[in-house]
Amino acid sequence: MNRGRVATVLLLLLAITASGVLVVHGKYLTRINFTQLQEIRGQRDLLDLEWNRLRLEEAALSTDVRVEHKARDELGMYLPRVGDVMLIEEADHDFP
């Protein structure tokens, strides 16, 4: 074999080796990114569960019956009696 062929074979061998190393590295990076994606999806799912639980809790705490019960028991509030209600009418003002 002459030197030109040996150099060509060595160059091709180096290119094939470099290509294989880059393929393995790309596969490694893909696996790392996939693992991170799975972790983030797990966190998202946990946050979705927490959000739904908080929405249900808010709905339970803000019902009219519960608010009225708290107003009566804790704040001493009550619905006004008919005699306690006063109707105030606005007088008609003639503005120029």
C-alpha cells in the first residue's frame, strides 16, 4: 500500500470513530433531557392535583350557607327586619 491510501484509510477510520462518539454523546444528551422532561411532567401533575384540591376547598369555603353561618356566629350579623330597613330617595335636583 502506498502512503496516500494509508492516510486515506486512517482519515476514514478517524471520521468513523468521531461519528460514533458523536452519536453516543447525542444519545446520552437525549436520555438526560428525557429524564428531566419526565421529572418536570411529574411536578406538573402534582401541581395540577394541588390546584384542583385548592379549587374544591375554595368552592367549599365560599358557599352562601357557610358565609351566612360565619357572619351570624362569628360577627353577630343578621338579616335586617322590615322595620330596620329605610328607603332613602334622592331628591330631584334641577341643574342648569
